[in-house]
Amino acid sequence: AQSVAQPEDQVNVAEGNPLTVKCTYSVSGNPYLFWYVQYPNRGLQFLLKYITGDNLVKGSYGFEAEFNKSQTSFHLKKPSALVSDSALYFCAVSYPNAGNNRKLIWGLGTSLAVNP
Amino acid sequence: GAGVSQSPSNKVTEKGKDVELRCDPISGHTALYWYRQSLGQGLEFLIYFQGNSAPDKSGLPSDRFSAERTGGSVSTLTIQRTQQEDSAVYLCASSFGVSSYEQYFGPGTRLTVT
């Protein structure tokens, strides 16, 4: 079955340090990969996506992610964390072979806490 | 421009009652999705609408759940005879079409069944 795993429930990092939020997915065709962020009391916001091309994709707020096909991973990274980055981060995947339905299959989320 | 809106923002209902949740997608977006976000279970796909095509209902958890999309715009998710396990945040998302990959989410409706 298609699935997404975010192995860490919580990630803690000091402000100014680099951060990584991990995501792996099950293999089935050529997936499209996404990161969304959910701030407290706010809706999900799109951060970045990998569809094809360069394995390193850049997104909003200075975030980037690297698609690694051999490791079936799509880890989210940022060189220098801000306290305002503290939020819940979701990795998601959709499979283009599912016809026109781009439904997203979600990880359980990782809570990122950036400490001042 | 306006984003995806959902109403109500919160709904408390008694077990056994029916509820209707509304979603207004971004104008011009032809694709509309409903998801459910439950504590400890993450987000799960419920139903997908694309233009005038038949909806993909494969994610609906039971026949108590149904959804409509009128005029290719507003959508209503109906839950009949609500159960406590239906308590969750119901999220609506829209995207521009089959060639668009990003989905834009509304703030959600928090449903509590007592």
C-alpha cells in the first residue's frame, strides 16, 4: 500500500542552526512529493513540491527539500532555523498513475520547535 | 484574492444527528478535495471532484458520508447519523485543474460529536 512515513514526531532545534525534517515514502511508480506546514490555528500551507527535474527543490520561507529516489526520501531542510518556523510539518505524496485524482497521501506530521 | 473558505468553523452536534459542512473553493479552481484530520491518524482523503466528471468517492469511510458539488463551485459534505468517531477536523482543498499540483486548503471545520 502507498504510504508516507515521518519517523520523528518532534524535532527540536536552536534558532540559527540548520534543521531537517525527515520523510520517506513507499515505492509505486513516480510519485509527486510535497511539503505543507500548519501553523497553530491556521490552515495548511503549501511549502514546496517535487514533480520532476532537479532533485533539490526550493520553496517558501527559505525551505528546500531533496528528492532521493534510491532512498525513497524527501527530507525538508533549512540552513538557519527561525523561531517563527515552529509549526507542524506534513509530507505528502500523490501518484500520477491514479488518473486525474491528485489525492494526497499524508504522513502523520512532525512538530518542529525552534528554541531561541 | 480570496482563499478557500469553510463553514462553520466549529460544529458541535449530538450523536445521531446529521451535519452539513460547506466549502467555497478558490474562484476558477476546478478540482476540489475533502480530507479529514483526526488526532493520531493524520489526514485522510475522503472525496475528489473535478469539473463535471463523476467524483472519486473512494475515501468515504461509510455510506453515512456523502458530498455534492453544485455548479462546479461550492461543495457540501454531509454526515448522516453522526457517531463519536466522526469527530475530526474536516478540510477542503482546491486546485486549478488536472495539470496543477498544489492544493490550497481552507481553515477547516472542527466537528465534535457528543
